[in-house]
Amino acid sequence: MKILFHHRTASKDGMDVHITELIAAFERQGHEVRIVGPSSHAKAEFGEGGGLTSMIRGLLPAALGEILELAYDVLAYRRLKRAYLDFQPDVLYERYNLFLMAGRKLKKKFGVPFLLEINAPLVQERQIHGGLRFKSLANWCERSVWRAADAALPVSAPLARIVEQAGVVPARICIIPNGVNLQRFSASQNNDKTRAELGFEGAIILGFTGFMRPWHGLDRVIQLIDERWRGLNVRLLIVGDGPIRADLEAQAKRLGVEDRVKITGVAPRDQVERFVSIFDIALQPSAVSYASPLKIFEYMALDRAIIAPDQENIRDIVSHGVSAYLFDPDDENAFSSALDILCHDEKLRTRLGKGARAQIETRGFTWDENAKKIEKLTQELT
């Protein structure tokens, strides 16, 4: 097939992983992909934000920032239309973003089959976290784009229900969770060198990857190292960065456990596997109810023992006692208790890690399998 792939992602982070890995999977299946997106995305290094555009938006009033998003859509449609006429694709695949109407317009004008990847209900997210000035307009944009898609592809069952509640016909909804590239993430490797480089030989390593936010609860892990595990060689390795990094480092220093906490900062994509492979316990301390956390799939591929909240979107990926240890997110002591259990039970950690790797393969949680599902959907539409 010829796939026109459209997105508005400027940063190189987890969103970029989804984009680049899915495109690579399409190409491995023999499809030809034409990408249309912000020029800053192609130039950015992994871990960089949205460049000058994001910087400018951060300085502007929220209402003006939303007006600029709408203005960008005019440019996006021109680019998309030009690419469509030149490429003559079999399908348009778009990554949903708020105020991005270009795919809907192209579908309406040319009748090209339109697949829409939906990773979050962005109106809801923006109202909670970033504020939203033109709420009615944003709601209309979100609903109209979702309804225009020939196939809406939410990443989880809870998100699929939100999409359906917005008026999308259930027959047009197909859940496609995130995945992992098993060629990139290999469970069989010697990680002694990495442990030695970090000074973590013989330690039980608790690990976390990604952008650190206050609600991730990593401060609780540092507190536990101080309060419960002074006599146990437990270390915390955070592979990533975020707004709370300085606070976590200050907390570790204040408690006198700074030698047991290491934050790498943003690691090159090809180094993430090396660090995750030394985790004894891989942490997903919290997750929004509709997410399909990318880090969980990567933890699974590297046969790590995973601890995560017991909620529907997580249970759709892992099973308690089989491929992860799930804790009650409504019980403030459950996370700590679960960590205690895993820290003291090496056999359980090993069993959960093997179960996680097996579940990746038996349930097809790979980008290649996702590409095959999308190919099948497209064939049904054309």
C-alpha cells in the first residue's frame, strides 16, 4: 500500500517512538510511506521538545496559543493536500491532535480512506493540565475529527469508550495498543558492565524510564530507600528527565541516600535498552486511566519484573501474578507493600519477568503486529 502518514508532533519523545516505530513496521511489511509533519520534528534530537514553536507558545496567552494552533491547521492542510496529489496514497493515517482538522478536510474533499490514531482525549487532558480557552470549539473539533474517521484507533478500552461516547459508531472503533520492537529490545544480554559503570553491582535496582512528573510517586521510592531499606542494597535508577528532577535529587541528598539514587537525564534511544536491562523491578507507579504506557511494553520485552497500578488499561496489557505485580492505586500503602514483596522475593521477580516477555509474544504486542492490523483494516475499507 501507499500510506500518507500525517502528524503534528514536533518533539522527539515517547510520541516520536510511536511514530517512527510504526512507520518502520509499515515499511518492513513492504508498504510505501510518505510522512507529512512539522519540519522541526525531523531536525530534533531525541529528548528535545517542540523547538521554537513550543517556546513561543509557552510565552503567549493560552487563547492566542490556541488561535495559532488553528492557524497552523491551514498550513497543515496545504501540505497534506499537496502530498496527497503528488503521492496518490491508498490511505491517510493521521495521529490525532487537538485543533488538527487537515485529515478530516482531506477525507471530505477526496474521499481517501481515513484512519485516525487516538492516544488521548486531548480536550479532557488540556482542561485538567494545561487549561483550555475555546472549550466549545475544541470539543467540536475533537468530536468532528473522531467521527469523520473511517476507522478510529484508540490505544485502550477505556479510551475506546470515550471515543464511542463522542458519537463514533462502535463498528468503526478498533483498539490498537502501543507495542515494542523486539529487534531493538532483546532480553538476552549481559548487563554486568552497565551495573559496574553505575556502581550498582550486587544491588536490587528499581528502575523508571520516561519524563518524570509529580504524580509518578518517585519521591515515595526515595523515602522507602531511607525508611525501610537501609539494610538492603536497593538502588533507584531513573532513565529520563523532567520538572521534578531537581526536587528528587535534593530529597535524596537531604535523606543521605544520594549515592543510591541515579538519574541519567535523557538517554539516547539506543541506550534505553542497556539501562532497562539492569532493572530488577521496573516501575510504573501511576498511569492515567486511558493510557497505553509505552514503557510497560519495553519493560516486558526485556523480561523485567513490573509493578503497576491495578486498573483496566493496565490489566489489558499485563496480568497480576503472571506478567506483573499490580497494586491498588486507591490504597496509599499498596505501592510500598508491593515493592517490599518484590524486593525480598527474587524468584517472584524472575517468574514475572519471564511471564512478561512471553505475554509480549503470545498477545502480539509488537509494532509489526500493529502494522498488520492496520493493513487489514485498510483492505476492508478499500
